[in-house]
Amino acid sequence: MTIPAIATTPTEWDEPSGLAPRGTVVVLTGRGETPASYQRFGRRLAADAYRVRVVEVDLDDVASARAAVAALLSDTPEPRVLVGSDTGATLAASLAGELDLVDGVVLAGLALPGSARDGDWDDELEARTACPTHRRILSEDTGFTRGALARPVPSGWSLRVPAKPVLVLHGSADPVTAAAAAFEPFRGVPTARLREISGGRHDVLNDVSHRAVAANVVLFLESLRLGRDLPAIVVDVQG
């Protein structure tokens, strides 16, 4: 199967007919990515009645991405959550502090200064994902920019820890950003939830454990609906 060109790739998914929307999720793409990378993720969250929109981030025109996010968040169901991958996560953390309409943020495969990866296409695929389906999607996506992981995080960018509920998802085997470095800024933050994906690589939303990762995103969204302090929904009981 050939992935369609970016112009015809869906960028939005709505809740199933007859169901009230449970919130709004805006996904910010990372380096090289197009909306084709988020078809499974978008459909899965929409099936749980969340409205999902994808914004393709051009690192040379971040202002346009910001404007697109602000427009998408206006007059949409709450809670309103940004989900970012790679540099999209870095940007999402910043926008969460700038835009009052943002209620929470999910940071996946966070990119930090120094988070770059040189190598050929096979090396890039190895760094991004071990999922054969996602590897095929990336390989067949004519809009995807190969080698984009070699581009440094834009100078002047710094990670901003938002004063809003945040879920940090990071692969333990991410070769682009070390998991410890991604988690460190959020340790001790009361409204931060840190989740390490065992064996996960950089494109953690689309890696082998994408189902479990999406389930954690949904659990975060459901908890956020109950309050900004993220009250527990599922509690471990000692047997």
C-alpha cells in the first residue's frame, strides 16, 4: 500500500457519530514528519471520542504553527491538550505556557539541544522505530524529509516546563535524546507524570508499543477531565 501525498493525508478526526466529544487534542509533528505518521494515533484517540487535529511544524516558520494551534484551540471542547513529538514536543511545552486555552500537554520523544542523529536512512529508521508498519509508512511517505534528525534543535530554543499538567513519554532505548535527560526537568513537578517505555525508540508514539503508549495518553486525558491535579482513576491494590 502506498501512503498518499501530504495534500490528501487526513489531518483531523472527530468523535464517533452520536457521542459527545471528550476533549480536543492537537498534535505537533517533529523533524521530517508529516501527518501521515499520525493516522493510527489520530484514529485511536478519536475512537475514544477525542477530537484530534495535526499541525505540521516547519522549524523555519514556527510562527505559522503557533497561529494554527491557537486557531484550532478556539471554540473547541475541553480539555484542550497539545501532543508533541521530537521538536514538536519542545514546541508544545513552550506553547502550553503561552496559550491560555491549553489545559495540558503530552511530550513524546522530547528533543533537547544536542538531540541530533547523523547517519544514512537505515540508521535513521533504527533510531526512530522498531515497528515494521511505521517503518513502511515513513519509507513510503513522499512528504517525509529524510535525514531531518541531523538538524539541530533551533538555536535559542530552550525547554520550558509548563505550569500545567504534563505527561512525558520517552523510550528507554531512544538514541536521539537520552531518557534521563528528557525526564530530568520534570522530576519533582507535582502535575508531571513521567512514563518510560521499555525498549522504546525516538518515535515513541509510533513505535512497537504504540497501543500501550496511546492507552497512557487516554488515561492522562481522562484524568485531566477530572481535575488539573490529575486524580488517579486506576489504583494499584496490594494483593
